[in-house]
Amino acid sequence: MSLGYLSGLSRLGPSNAGSFAKAIGVAAIGIAMALGANSAVAQAEMKPSSEDVKKYLRPAAIPQPRKNMMTPERVALGKVLFFDPRLSGSNFISCATCHNPAMGWSDGQPTAIGHGMGVLARSTPTILNTAYQRFQMWDGRKRSLEKQALGPIEAGGEMAQPLESLLPELEAIPAYVEMFEAAYPGEGITKATLGKALASFERTIVSTESPFDRWLKGVDGVMSESAIRGFAVFKGKANCTACHDGFNFTDNGFHNIGLPDNKDQGRYGIKPIAVLKGAFKTPTLRDVALTAPYMHNGQYQTLEEVVEHYDSGGTKNMDNLDPNMKKLHLSQQEKADLVAFMKALTGDPMDVIVPQLPIK
Amino acid sequence: MNIKSWKMIGAVAFAVVTSTAASAAEYTIEQKNKTFVVNGQQVEEFTIKAGDTIHFLNDDPFFHNIFSLSDLKTFDLGSYPAGQMKDVTFDAPGEAEIECAIHPEMYLVLTVE
């Protein structure tokens, strides 16, 4: 506590006050060490390192492909399409049905529910920060958001709408003709422009500032001591950063994390390499508290259960287990701290204005 | 002289023959920050000669799994941790796409002349 107070002083501005605080801080650390205080105490007082600041704050620029640079017209069109259930065969399911902005851009279901209320094999991933993702879908089968956006529309179990019949439907709605023309002049309403418009909107869905980000920026009192300790466990003993690293807390990679119930071959279906049997994409942890249940099959209801899973080291499935998975032997306090840290990754609520859909 | 010793001599003779006959070069390609790095430079393309060997060295604090499913050469080096190295010799000319199974953004086109 006293160290927290002193480090608060150092931000008062005058350099001599800073040096004074630093000097006393160093002395206090020395005393703490002499008294045999354990490293957890020192970590709790820890400030983010300059490396942390560089590594974990969201880059201001959103990556976008040269062939589909974002414009207000493209984003506006994509947003209307995203919320329009007429993109589905039943005219009842929109992208937002599963990627619900009120539920962390996911659906709160263990696995997704699609056409005819059919239950699908994998959970709905959030679309938060997909602009920064190198691979789309749980098994990474699509690289670009432009291509990904069309997949679920056509998939029989999902939106069940062949694009060949969707395009004339959209062409029959005058406002869509105008919006497509404004967004992609002279290109018409095609599979390509449909995918590009949806991708443009999805790229705008980026994480907002969380307590963790404010802490990185030096704001005091926004992260609990437990969450700060959790960050140290996250990077250290629990080695979560082996996969969940960088501002988006993902390595854009694929791992079999040893879920006991998994019978899905995952990435192996796309790339038949042994290590990929039962492997799935590392999801972002931004807003993770909003997107329960967890894992590609939704088998864990809470972050506490997730931490228990990683603590166990996982169980081989499909004859495979990622070599980063090991028993962690975390204390109850460390587990609670990890959960507190993950909850501190929840950004400020987004104000999403649902668009009025064009009428026929 | 027992059979084991003969085997050893055979192995030594074989090693000498391969190293002299091929006069092959050896290259180290590091896996660092989820990229392929040669002499400190990130590479997406690399050219060697037939018979040359590449040492794939993991210089990241997590596992990599280098593989190729190319027509030229199909191999899967499996997962290996920081500091470990696995070797592949490319005997025939052609082109091989080399990737990391765990981190598919790691991608290298190798030309064998």
C-alpha cells in the first residue's frame, strides 16, 4: 500500500518529486526484500514496463486491405447488411443474430444455433478485433474478412442462403442499389461487393479502452491489486502468453489445449499436420468476460472453469496435446488473480446504433 | 572387430562421402517473433542449392512446428521448443513452401537451384 502511494507521488510531475519518490521507492523495496516479503507483494505494486505499454495497447490504425479501404459509405452499407435478416434463407437470421453486439458480439450459447434452430458443432466466436486477426473461423479456413463474411451466409446449417438467389433479392431493394453504388461505384451488387461491405463494417468493431489499458497508460486505481498480480501470473507462472500475447491476446495460431470432451479435428481438417489434430485458433481475450461460454465447443461456463482447465494441464484428445500445456500448480489466490486480470480486459460499453433497414 | 564397430566405421565413411561429394552448404533459418530470420533479417523467400541443408532453429520462447506439404519435399519436423534445431536437406531442385503449423502466418518460399 505504501509503495502504491509513493508511486502515485512520482506522477505529480516535478522531476525532483519523481526522483524523491523513486529513491524512497527503491529504499522501500529494499526494506521489503530484507523483511522477506515475497515476490507477489512486489508484483502487486508493479507498474507496467515500457515493453508492456508498447506490446499491449491497441494500435491506433486498423489494418485494412488496399483493395477494400474503409470509407463511410462502405462501413454504413456493411452495417445495414450485418443487421439485415434478409441475408438468410429464412429471412429470420442476420449476422447479428449470432454476433450480437449486446452479448460481446457473440450469442451466449455453448455452440451456435443456425437455420431451423439447428445446433451447430462450434461456438460463435466474437467478431471483436477481427480486423487484426490473420485467420478467420475457428479452424482458420479463411484468411480475409471479405471471404469469411460470405461463408456463414451460404452455409446450409447457418444462414442457408445461396448467394445466387441473395444478390437478386438485394437488387430488388432500391435503397441497396443506391448504397452499393455509393460504396463501390460501378461494381454493382456482387458476391465481392457484399463481402467487402460486410468486412468494412466488421473492421470498425474494435476493442474499447479497458481498465487494463488505463493502467498501462499510468492511471492509478483502475486495476485491482488482484488483477495486477493476475497480469504477472498471466505472463509468468501460468505462461498464458505462450499463446495469448500482444494487445489482442492471441498468437494468431492453432493449438490443441486438451479439452476432455473434444472430438472435433479442428485445424487438422484444413492442414493435415499431426500437431493440428484437435487444434483451434487462439481467440482474443479482449472483452472475454462478455463472451461465455468458453472454448470452441462452449464446454466451460465461467472463466474460473477455464483457469481450472489450464491449471490441470489439459487431457490428450485426438491423440494430441499442445506441448505448451503443462500442469500449473496455481494457488487459489493465483487462480482468482488470473480471473480478475481477464475481467480487467473488458472495454467500455460500445454504443451501437442499430440501423433502420431499407424497405422494398 | 564386432558388428557394432563395423557399423560405426560404416557411418563415419558415409558421413565423409556425403559431405565431400555434395560440397553442400548449410544455412540456419531462425524462427523469431513468429517470423523466419536469416542473419538477423526477416525473410519470406530464400534460395539454396540442391544438396544444401537448412537448420531450423527455434529462437522464440514457445514451440514451433515447421512443415512443408510441397511437391518438392514433404516433411513435418514436429513441435520443438526454444533453442532446439531441426535439419532438412533439400536434394532436388524446385520450390518448397515452408510454414509453421502452429503459427500459419509464418511462411517462407524456398527455392532450391
